[in-house]
Amino acid sequence: MKLINKNIDMISWTSKDGAVTPVRFRMDENGEAITVKVDRIIQTEKNKFGGSPTLCFLCSSIIDDIEKIYELTCNCDSQKWLLKKI
């Protein structure tokens, strides 16, 4: 996987017990916005990055007719999402 580290727009679900699930996100690629639906969550991890709690999701989606595996990170304090690797 290639390191990307780009901020993204995210739509996610939060259950009544506080579990966060990414649904789809939008990223800019070559000047145009691309929307990607999260097809499958392979792994979820809780980490700390710079003292802030984060959630890391290893996910899989079909992008341009190719299945790609990527990593999404949510900063729990700021609620900012990051496409970390693809």
C-alpha cells in the first residue's frame, strides 16, 4: 500500500453504544471528486496518535473496477477523517 495521508469527507454511522462505522467517503483525485462506498471492513483498531485517540479501519472497495484495500483513520477528538494508505 502507498502512503497517501489526505483529509477526506466521510459519511459514517454511529451506533447507540458509540461504535463508528465508515459508509462512504469523497476524495479529490486529479482535480475531480471521487465517491467511494466502503464495501467491507476487514479490521478495526483503536490507537493513539499524538496523544489523541484514533480509530483505524482496514477496508476494501471496488474502485475503477479493481478491488483495492485501503486504510482510513478517524481522529476521535476532532472527528477528522484521513485516507492514510491505498
